[in-house]
Amino acid sequence: MPSFDEMQRAVDQLRAGGIVAFPTETVYGLGADARQPKAIKAIFKLKGRPLDHPLIVHLGETTDIRGWARDIPEIAYDLADAFWPGPMTLILARGEAPDEVTGGQDSIGLRVPSHPVARELLQAFGSGIAAPSANRFGRVSPTRPEHVKTEFPKGLEIILDGGSCEVGLESTIISLLEEEPILLRPGAITRQQLERVTGRGIQAPNQNHHVRASGLLASHYAPDTAVLVFDQEAPGERLKALFDGRRIALMCFDDAFLKTAIETPARVRMPRDAAAYGQILYSTLRALDSEAYDLILVEKPPETEAWQAIHDRLQKASHDSQHLLASTSFETPHSIRS
Ligand code: TXA
Ligand code: MG
């Protein structure tokens, strides 16, 4: 836990329009005073994020959503009672909030986090803190203070240390703007849990939802190293040729995975429990990414509800590498990505 002095320094920094990195139970965030447009702009600049991507405003208490949002439906309070403080973000009709926060949209994302350091910071600050995940645009979200430091070696004075994030994946985002609630980003709180509390079906987003959500981009959360997700089934000859001579790391549930197909790969044993897997997914990708492998092969997790958020993040992490499966030559996603 940060000391009283560190916390006070963080609050002073926020009041002065500066940026503070802080832990939440999901991932670390880059926080600024949600009422100060200049401070918000500084976050976009530091992250390298397009200006029209909205930020989530973090609040200390559920009652704080009044003012930031308007026309709040009853179902928002039902969800808040069930899951706040915790890893859920509600998209509501925008109340009083700067354009810089909402990306100019008529909606706003609000969340009451549960991490004790985030709670203490919000309480001491006494107002909303706008915060995206504390990574450069399009990179893997940080789940440890060292990750934040690696992302921003310069330009960030205060990183509050709250240890490893318990959830490890970004919050579940649910839009309440329309008649039917819509799941915009899967997270630790599952669709089933949301449906149980709301008593309604939760829809997946479709083309009619003109939301600008960078977490929804197909190739978000990508490491530099190519990532491919694989079934237990033995790969064909062409794939064996793809693996041949490459430095390959495996993220797998057991030692049998691709045992005969690949010679002496580095193996990381992943937990069979979805919550435990989510907790270490990003730190594992980050660690492997720093070790100059040519390819990270991930054993495909089960297709059950509990794994939905993990499938979503793995799909995004592997998006830029899909072409490898179709081609015979090996190019790193780097050269593709420009
Ligand atoms: O767990 C989390 O949500 C973390 C921690 C720090 O709270 N934050 C996070 O923020 O993941 P960020 O900015 O990396 O992702 C937030 C997502 C983005 O995809 C953004 O576009 C979407 O939320 N979002 C924010 N406001 C929105 C709005 N009004 N309508 C639709 N999407 C919105
Ligand atoms: Mg993010």
C-alpha cells in the first residue's frame, strides 16, 4: 500500500491537472481529473490514443453516478448493487462531462473499482478520475506497477503500487443506452451473472451500435511476438513446416500439448481455472514477449462461459498473426503492422 504521503502527492498531482498511474482490481489505469479537459488531453497524448476514443470515469460510490450520467435506468442500480465496487463498467446517457472524456459521444462509461488503493485515491480526491488502461495504445494492459514503468519509462512521475491485479483482465462493459442491455466487452463478470441480476437477455453488439470503443478493435491487446491459438489436435505438415527452426513458446494446460510437433519449446503451464488464467494472462504474454520468441502458441481454452473474456483477449492478441496460418513464409507481425 502507498504511504499517506504518497497518496497525498497523487491527489495533489491530480488536482494540478497531472497524471497518476494507479492499480485497480482489473488492470492498472492512467488517471486524471475527469473535470479537467487539459488533463484528459495529456492522457491521450501520453498513451498515443486517438482523441475520439472515450475514457471510463472511475468513481468512489454508486451514488456518484448522478451528475455524470442522466436518465439512469433502474437496472443500472440493480447491476451496481450486485457488482460494484468491482470489475464492471456501465455505459449510460451522458450527464455533465467534458467532451474530451466521452470522445464527444452522448454516452459515458462509469465504474466503481474495488481495489483498496483505487478506493482510497478516489475517496481522497473526492471526484471522478478518468482512466484508460496504463499501456501505450494497442498494447497489452499492465497488471503490475513494473509493467506501467516499462510502458512509460518517461513522462509519468507517480505510479501507485498496488501489487498484482487480482482480475488481470479489463472490466466487463455493459451498455444500458437501449431497451436491451448490450455486452460491449466481456470480462470477469460473465453474461450469465449479468442476466441473473437483470432478469433480461444480454445482447452481443451488432453493426447498429455505433460505439467507438478501442477495446473493441479487432487487434487490440497485442504483443509484438506473433501469437496463435491452437486446438489440442496435431497440426498438419504445413504447420510443422511453419514451426520448423523457430523459437517457440507454448502456453498450455498440460505437457502433452504439441509434444511431438515441436522440438524443445519453452512451456508455460497455464491454470485450468478461468479466473486464475485471467489473472496471469497478460503478465505471461508480456514476459514471453520480452524473450524474443518467434511465435507464442496458446492451447485453446474450453468454450464455456467462464472463458469468454479470455477467448476475446486471445483472439485480439492473435489477430495480426492469423495470416501465418494461411501463408507458407514466416513474417513477424511487426513487418505487417507498419
Ligand atoms: O478495467 C478497466 O476497464 C480498465 C481499468 C483501468 O478501469 N480501464 C480500461 O480502460 O480498460 P480503456 O480506456 O483501456 O478501455 C475502456 C473501454 C474502451 O474500449 C472505450 O472505448 C470504452 O471502454 N468506452 C468508454 N466510454 C465509452 C462509451 N461512452 N461508449 C462506449 N464505449 C466506451
Ligand atoms: Mg485499454
